[in-house]
Amino acid sequence: MKEAVENTLKEAKGRMAKAVEVLAHDLATIRTGRASPALVENIKIDYYGTPTPLKQLAQITTPEARLILIHPWDRSTIRAIERALQQSELGVNPTNDGTLIRIVLPPLSEERRRELAKVVRQRVEQARVAVRNVRRDAHDHLRRLEKEHQISEDELKRAEQELQKLTDSYITEIERLGEAKEEEVLQI
């Protein structure tokens, strides 16, 4: 019955890894002092009635530290892209010349940097909670296996220790990602 324990731990590991992956993606969308295609690539554009991520409608480049260039493949989408960028939470004012859109990122104020650092901490906490929820689910499943006499009490204890080690390693990874992003946001 050891297979059931291994499967439970394997599933927990996969779900925890996914939580870290989602956090890394979320953090990439938080603006720092530097331009990055990740800031805008997932903004939804109304493309013929269908919300479509910008990265599917245009080439996004960052030729300079504070400049994002968006070159739509279909020129008729320029207005929709511009409108979506203006309504986004980035707080930018895009300009278009009929063929491409330029976004010049202004330097962040100290107050805005602190707000973004708070957002980073919130996202990190959400990821921690997600990992803990996975641990709780796996723990409940292991206890159920023990109650149904599919595993022994000793196997349960070993599995709980392994689960805790797994949880600790993913929480450490989340902390590392959060600290790096917070440092990046606060850097002038």
C-alpha cells in the first residue's frame, strides 16, 4: 500500500510546484523600473468579440529600459489594443503611429514602489496559503488511508514528515521569489 502514499506525495508535489509557477508568472506582471513584455502580454484585447491575450495579436519588444513596442499583426486591432492598455492597471498612456504602439514607462515614485512591494507581499502570501492548502489536502488523504488500514501508523508518520519537508522547500522557494521581486521593485 506504499504506492498510495507515493501517489499522494507526488500529487501534492505537482500541485505545490504549480502554485510556485503561478506566483512566478504573477510576479512577472508586476511593473518594476524596467520595461518587460510580461507587463502587457496577457492583457485581454476585445478581438472581434473575443477576449484575446495581447501576445496572440502582436509582437511585443523592449528596445530600451523604459520603452515597450507593440507591433500588431492586424492593423485594424490598433485602436482596441490602445484602449485595453489605457484601461489596464498599468497606468500608462500608449501612443500609436498607425502601425505600432509605443508605451514609455515613467519612473516609479517612491510611494508607487511601496504600493507595488505590498502587492508582491500579498501575492507571496496567497502562494503560501495555496501550498499550505495542498499540504492539508494531502495530509487529510494520508489520514484517511491510515483510518482505512491501507497504511500503518509508522508509514503515516514517515509520509507526514516527507510532506512537511516538501512543504517547507516550496515555501522557501516562494519566499525567495518574493524577496527577489520586492528588491527589484524597490530598486531605483
